[in-house]
Amino acid sequence: MDWTGPPEDVAAIDALIAAQFASLCWAPGRDPDWAGFAAGFLPDAPLYPSARPARPTSVAAFVERMGGVRARGLERFDEAVAARSILVFGTVAVAAVECRVHENGAPAPGTVEMLLLVKDGDWRIAAQAWDKRPAA
């Protein structure tokens, strides 16, 4: 079975993933795009942060938490896709994404994120979970 999916679907998922991580970045003079981040998800999509025990959170609660991190003095946050693997079958897909993270210009432990995606017109994230890479 071919799980690579049509090139246009893979490209659309790639673009969605890149936009998601870019929307979370901020720096002096550059605000995060919280609305753009939220728009990439289906309504009520659960997020599972790396904290254990695993507990789902909403997109709105995650955005609020990240806004609090920024307000408490994290002046610069950059997250970018380092590698990814996408499997597509019809209107469902999964993506595994390795992310590089910099906080205030210094490398921070990256993450590996797993996304469940659904195509209903456009591709959207139905659920997302992640874990932090151990510090090097």
C-alpha cells in the first residue's frame, strides 16, 4: 500500500505544519500569531503536552499558557521543523515532526510532535501530542 499520498496533499500538510510552528514564534517587535495557530486545528482538538501523567488540553488553554510564558520574560521563542515524516491515506494522515527550539537565542531541548490530521476541505489537525528531547 502506498502511504505517501498525493504530492498536493503532502505539500498542503507540510505548509500547515510550517505555519503552525512559525505562528508560535516571537521576538521583540514580532508577536506570535495565536489566531493563525488555532485555525490549524479542528474545533475541540485535544493537545497532549509532554508533562506526565498525560492530560489533554485545549488549543485555547495552550495558547493562554504560551502567552503566560512570554509575559513572564521569555523575550524570544523560535521553533522550526528539523525533520518530518508524513503518511497519508485518503482523507486521514499522520505526521511525525522533529522540532528545533531556541529560547532567548540559545538552543533549548527540541520536541518530537505527532499530529493526526483530517482533510475536510483543507487539512486540519485533529489531535497533537509531543515530548521534549532530553538535553544534550
